[in-house]
Amino acid sequence: MRKKLVFWLVLVLSIATFLAACAPSAEPEQPTPEATVAKEATEPEKEATEPKEEITLTVWWLSSASPEGEEKWWKESAAKYEEKHPQVNVETVLKSMENFFPAWSAAAEAQSGPPDIQYFWEGVWMLPDAWAGNIVPISDYWSEEEFDHLPVDLTSITYNDKVWVAPLGADALWLYYNKEIFEEAGLEPDRDPMEPMSWDEFIEACEKIEAEGYHCLAGGMKGGHLGGFFFSAFAEQNFDHPFDLFPVWIGEEDITDPKYSNWWNKVAELRDKEYFNDDINSLELWESYQRYFATGKAGMTFGSFTGMHPVVEEMGDKAGVMLQMPKFGNGDLANRTTFIKNANYGISSWSPNKEEAADFLLFLHTPERLNAFYEDTGLLPLDDRFDESLIKEDYEKMAWEQTMFEGATPWLEDWAPAMVGSEAYWAGGQNLFAGSSVEEVIQNSADVLEKWREEQPEQVDHFREWMQEGKK
Amino acid sequence: MRALNRKTLSERPVLYMAPMIFVLVFVYFYPMVKVVVDSLRWPVDGKEVLSIKAFRLLVKDETFRMALMNNAKMLLCVPVLVILSLIVAILLYEVTKGSRFYRFLIFLPYILPIPVVGAVFSYLLQYNGSLNTFLRAVGLDMLAIDWLGNRTIAIFSIMGVFMWKQLGFGSLLFLSRLMTVSEELYDSAKIDGAAWLQRHWYVTVPQVWGIMEFLGVIQAINVLGWSFSYVYVMTQGGPGTSTFVMDYYIYKTAFEYRNMAMASAGATALLLITTIFIILQRRIVRQREIEYA
């Protein structure tokens, strides 16, 4: 009798489970245009519609560079907003890198629960959620005037003529150098940050630095980020816009065409001339900064603004920066600094408090909050309501102004399909330094592209649409 | 009030267990079924249709094949680990002074969290890390290789760390069994003139054979289930994709590439392989139960 009871219990539960598993996934709510929140052009401190009942807004954020400063800023922002809007509780949750992707994916699959507001990088790290309907466009909630305060180029966060996330903080890919080593090697220590080296000048500088007994370049390939940096810094130099690379990704052009792949030869040149530290393949990138660049054992390093922030603070006046990469290409992208929308915030499509979420994001763009963001974190906010006189370093000001008013070079990694970025470019850099030839690396890229097109055809279509729309 | 009888009394425990069974089914069974069902769905024109396309693409996927091969290589750890664990257990059994301290030392790695072990060994095994510095200092430069940065060696480095961590568990299992083996068997063997190695081959090994079978299967399941943590901390699948394992492939495909169909297909494949080992393990346990009964 007991066995029968257990049998029926398990059978019923199994059938229920099977039916539940076979049910289609929760459909994301299709974004409908809500009444936009009208704002003053310069001071978006308007009275938002107060919710009738007490609500909680949950924000999931990721630290860019200075967790303590960012945490302070978030807590303060939440407290100040709650003061103005007593019916709204703002809960800010710092996510770790390890559970950042899985937590969001689980929430998107469930289409319920937190967060209301989610952190995104730009481009391909955000658009799949827009395509899948997991987020609603911020342009449905903010007035057009608000976008006049944001960087002039919002292509990386625009799709279907809508802006999907609100950019907050910036990042950049620059070439950092040690002024003391430069001086010792007979190179100009106080370079104009906006003036790039030509490729030949860069190689000559490396030779001089190596002759003084230093490594020319500090690097760490573990994790693959440096491979991504090479891709972002070099692959774009033959082009005017990231959309110019899309044809090769979606299969309309051949990656073996030199204009798409000759940049690998530049990386190989750096490898063959042994300009990097010999343990490059067993170090993380940040480890190489600490071990070789910060300690004065290497003359230069490729670094992100957020990643190098603590190193530059530690080195003080010894750290110099070149805002443009060593130049060998003739495309427009070779002529500008890379400065991008790094910390962006989007509203989940299942959030029951979208208007309030949009209003909170708008609150973060008040001058007081923007200035506090810089003071607390050292990171540059992307809004012209930020008081740029607060910017301490001249080169940061140059980069910020170019990004806000002229348009900076996009960070190419944020435009490549995630699989292609990871298995072609990141892995390619590692393979090159592990002994592969340039031809092998290019062939691997071609294989990965073919695999991506076969395994993710819907994404290929989206990329095609994105390119066609962006080129209009 | 209903009269308590033998029938009522035998149903009650099952009813008390029902909530737990309910939770177990939904925590374990539901995700498994969902993953299998998702692996049979393929997006076509914005809708999901029933298809085995994900499996066909999985078989073609070089990265998945690399991951499968790496899991197979890691399974080579298992016989090595079983034999090493037995040897260590025998040594621990025979040592008299300081045996508790040695047991503690051997078991300590097992209780350390994998991320901690991974992080520490990531430093030790760097090209200019402590291990290579030591090897160069003693004149063994040819052994000072790039343990985690060499595409051929990296997966074996991870296997080494896995074995270092798991050694304690197996050793303790064997030691527990050895303590129940009658001393008379060893005395008889000594009287018959058996040397140390012969005593352990003819007496110890047959006595612990059941543990060896059991440990082999458990460690194989550990290889399949826990290799993700080692790879994530130590190499992140690199250099290139040379240290991808199946669960790391699933993680990357699901959460970075956002390809749930392919990730589910990979997870289904891993589930099938692990199920085979679990069935094997159950059979061994059942066999032992019958023998002891």
C-alpha cells in the first residue's frame, strides 16, 4: 500500500513537472509607449507622478572601478530620492561578476521579481535583451530634451530608433606610459595626450625602452581581455564606423580580406619582438598592471580607464596617457580617442514600476548627483549637466569633451557578437601568444564566425537590421 | 476518530515525506526535465519549434568537442587518484608516530573551498610563480614550463590541482576500511613470507576493492560536476579554448552567448553521461549490500 501511495505521488508530481517544463517560457511584455515624463531642459527636478502605494525599486549594479565610492554614491542617491519620494523605497544591490550574468538571465527567464533597474555595458551586452523584450526603451519614458544632454553618438545603445538604456559612466581604452622610463629612454615624457604615435614611432619607442632594460609593454592574456583590447585598438583602424565590420560577421565579406585581418600582424609583431613580459599567458591583465607597470618594470601598457584608475592613482605624476592608439590605419576610427558608455542602466520589461524607475534614473542625472558620481568614484559621468570644471586631469577633460560633443571611437568589442568576441578575438590573442601563427588565428576567426551564423541565425538577422538602421 | 491500524500507520511516513518529495522533485527533477525540453526547441522566425538541431550543431561544435575531450582527459585522474589514495591510506595506516597530524594534513586540502585552491594554484603555477622559481633555483629549468599558459599542458595542470584536492577524501575512505581489516590476515601473510608489497597486493587490495569501485565512480562524478570551478578560477577556458570543460561550455553558451538551446543541449549531454556513472555507482553499492547481507 505504501509503495502504491509513493508511486502515485511521484507519478502525479512527475507529470505536473513535465507539463510545467514543456510550457512555453514566460513571454516578455511588449514595451508600450508610456506617457513621457515632461522635464525642464536643464533641470530635470520635476515632480514625478507619485505612486499611490508604497513601492520598492530594486537596482542591480556592477562596480566599474571603485566599489567603495560607488557603493557610497548609490546609497546616497537612494536616500536622497526616498526623501523626495516617500512612497518609494530604493534598494541598491551590488552584483559580483560571477553571478551577474546568471542572475539577470534567471530573472529574464522568470519575467518576474527584481530587478527593476539593471546595469548593462553597451552594444552586444545589452541589445540581446532589447531583442528578446527583456528591457523597455528608456526613450519611451524620457523626453527628447533629456537626450540632448547625453553624448552626441548613442548608436551603441540605439536599436529600432529607440534608445534602450540610460548611460551613466564612461570607460576608455588608452595607452598608458611611465614618464620616468620614457625620459630615461630619451622619449618625451610629457606628451600631448591627444597626439598619437604612428606605428613606426611606437616600435621605435619600444626598442629604446627595451634597450634600457625594461619591458616595453606589460600584458596579461589570462581571461582574454588583452586579446579583446588588441581587437578594439587595432581592428577598427581601417574603418570609419563599427558597422563597417558587420559585413564580415554576417557573412557578406570574407575575414581573410586584409582590411579585416591585417591588424593581427601588428599584434604578432609585438609578440615576435618580445616586447611583452615573458609570463604574459599566465597572468591576468590587472596582475600585469600591478606587477610590471605600477612597479616601473614596463614602459607602457594597454589599459581601460576604469581598470587603470587605481594604478594611475598609485603612480601619481609618473603615469602618462595617450588617448589614441599607435596609428597604422587610415579609417576615421583611427583618429579619435576611445571613450565609451560603460555603465548603462535599463528598465526590466516586467517591472511593475517602470515610470518610477525611469524617474529614478533621471534623478541620477541631476547636476548634484552627476558631480557626486565623479567626486565619489573618480569616474566620468556622461551628461553635460556634469560640472566639467571638477575634472582633475586635462586628458580626462579632453576625452570627455570629445565624447560628449564630437563623438569618440567606439569600443569595438562591444559591437562584435559575444561568441565571436570570446572565441575569435579573445582566444585569438591567447593563441597567438601561445604560439599560433597569424594565419591560424585568422582561420580560427573564420571558423568561429561560421559557427556563430549557424548556431545563432536570429542574432545574425538582428545584427543585419542593426547595421542597416545604423547606416541610414 | 479513525482507528489506528497497521495500514494507517504504514501510510503516515509517506505522507510526512510528501512535502520533501515535492521540493526535491521541483528543485532537482523540474530543472532536469526543463533542460531536456529546452534542448529540443529551436528558434525559427521568432517562434520555438521542436527540433534536434541543437544536438546536430553540438556534435559539430569544435569548442564542445574540445570540452568533451577535456572531460575525458580529466577522467584519467580517476584511476590515478584511486591508486594514490590507497597508497597514502596504507602509509597512514602503518605510521605510528604523528598519524593524526598526517591525517589532518592529507585531509586539509579537501575541506578548502575550490575557488581558494584555484586562486592559490593560479599564483603558484604562473610562469614566474613560486613553483618555477623553485625549479629554476635547483637547476631544473627545463621543468619550469608555463603550467597554465601552455595550451597542451594547462588541462593537465588543472588535473593535478584536482587530484591534490581530492586525495584526502579517498585516503580517508580507504583508511577507514583498512582499520576494519583483521590483523590476522597480515600476520598470516608475514608468516608465509610475503613482502610488504605482496601483503598489500594479496591482502589489502581485495579487502578494499569495493571502496575502490565506489571511489572511482564518485570521483568520476566529481570530475564531471566540479571541474567548472577549477577552470573558471584558474584559466577561464584558456589559453584559447584549450581548457574548456562541458559545464564551462554550458555556462559560456547560456550566459555570455545567450544561446539557451545550445546550452541546454550541452547540459543534456552532460546529464546523460553523469547518469551513466550514477547508475554504475548505484549498482556497485547494491552489489556490496547483497554481499554483506
